[in-house]
Amino acid sequence: MWDPTAKPGIAFSDEQAQLLEIASSFARDKFPMDKARARIAAAEDFDSAVWREMASLGWLGVAIPEEFGGSGLSLAEAVTIAEPLGRNVAGTPLVSTTLVAQALMKAGTDAQKREWLAKIAEGAIGALALSELQANDGLALSGTKTFVTDAASADLAIVSVSLGGKPALVLLDKSALGKAQTAREIVIDETRRSYRVKLDGITVPKSSLLDRSKTQAALKHIDEAACLLLAAEMCGGAAGVIAVTIEYLKTRKQFGRYIGSYQALKHPMVDALVALDAARSHLYYAAGIFGRSPDSEIAVRMAKAQAGDALAFASDRAIQFHGGFGFTYDCDAQLYRRLGIWCDARHGDAAYQRRRLADLIL
């Protein structure tokens, strides 16, 4: 329980430590870099067998209350899973599915929570569609959503709509999603599966609406939760690309010396490690107070800005330090840079986060 009189600090529970250890080992075993490259050309959106393993480990229900089939923990524990998956460029639907669960917990009706949260904990895939869309009072949908990750595989989607001139959220099940026109998008991080979803002509019952009185609070919660989980992925990505670079610096020789012995390369790597440590400190502080402190939004936006900068710096140095090879598509540093660009842009890049912070702090 959060104590408002307690001094600010970074809390890291036993559950988080255990989850981080297990998730790190799982990610190393299940998501080697050659598998990330193979996934780019694969026909399926992700490895469904590995997704079932993740569900069996209870990871999809970590932040879902026990009464709905989850573990009753929080997003702080989900962060410790998202970070090592980012380190290994896993490209799973974990973040989008977790955010769908968060939306349901924040604004779903009792019936929607009972029906869907347990299914998510068991492995149902969720997708978020939050770009502009128009709808009338009859809930006949129209318009197109973009950047809907894993839409083709989703069992449900939470869609933002305009209803009576005000925002609302609608739950679409697999049958409704099957009526949409779905087209694959090519995005910078090709290990992701992103789709453009055209919803014209789809009609859903009014029971598909989430609680309209909670829409604004839910949208704010989803945005901040997304920033937290994306920051976790970027911290993991920064750690991953630093490890790749250090290994290269220890094996590549130039002029009879390992290139890692040159100060011009050693010092930037120290800077990258310091930036990563700072980003992880922001991340786990934000995770510890998420939704429980007046400073929660400030901490989350700081974490995302810091993580975006840390991964951008580390992956940029990695590309440069690999020489000419670093600028080719075959270098693994490219995958991390692409992951960073994708995650940084989602829900606002570092510059956007700092503009929001100026309004919140000053």
C-alpha cells in the first residue's frame, strides 16, 4: 500500500525480482536475435506456441485482479516482464494486451470485465485502436484506425470512437473484428505486426460500449500505462544493444589491438551505461508509484523521455562502432535502433514528454 507520507524512493519487491529473473531467462531462451530476424519474414504475426507459454506462466494476468482470474499484482510487475522482452526484441502482443486489460479494468462494465479479463489472463490477444474514428448513436462505425498492432490475431480490440461529439470506447470481439478490412502496414520496427483497420459498415450493440462516465479517466490511464510499458521495452533495448556492442568491441581488432581498448570507444560506452542506469531508475520509480501518487504522471513521462534518449544514444553508438557493417541491415544494432524509433514515437516521443512535463511541473 502506498504511504503518502513516505519518502520518495525506488521500490523493488520480491515478486518483481523473481519475475525479472524468470523473464530474463525466458527471453534469452525463446528470443535469440536470429529468431527476431526470422520473424520479420514469417507469415504469422508471432510465435503462438511461445505466447501460450507466456500465458501459462501467468504473465498476461499479472496486473489483473484475482477476482477476474489474474494474479492481483500491478503494472510494476508487468514492467519487469516487458523489459527483458525488449532487450531481446521479442515483438510479442504483451504490451497491447496488457493495455487492453487496463482499459477494461478502468472503464469496462461488470459484464465486460467478467467475460474478457479471465480470457486475457488465459491467453486472449488484445489490440488497441485509438486514432480518430467517427460513430453515430446507433453504434454504426466508420473510419480507419492505424498502427493497430496484432489486429489480425486479436481476440478483442478496444476502439476509441466519437459518440455525440464526445470520446467513447467500444469493445470489438473477434466476430466484429472479422468484418473489418485489415491491411498490413510496414513500420520502422519490422518485428512488429501493425495494421490499418477500416471499420466502415460494422455495427455493434450498445452493450459493447465501455462505461462512458469513465472514458476520459480510462484514456488518460491507458496513455500513462503505455508510456510506462514502452519505457520498459526501451530500457531493455538499451541493455541489449549495449551488450551487443561490448561483445563486438572485445572481439574486433584494428591495428593489432582490440578496438574496445581505445578511449574514444570506451568513454561513449560508459556514457551509454550511465544513461541506461538513469533510465532504469526512472522506470522503476515510476512503476512503484504508478496510479498511487500525485506525482505518478510526472514520473511516467520522465521515465519514457529518459528511456527514449538512452536507447537512441546506445543504438546510435552501436551502429557507428560497428563501422561500415553497422550501417547495413544485417547488423543487429539496426534492430535495436528501429525498436527505439517505434517505441519512442508511440504515445509521444521524448520531446513531447518534456513539453507535457513543463506543463505539469512549472
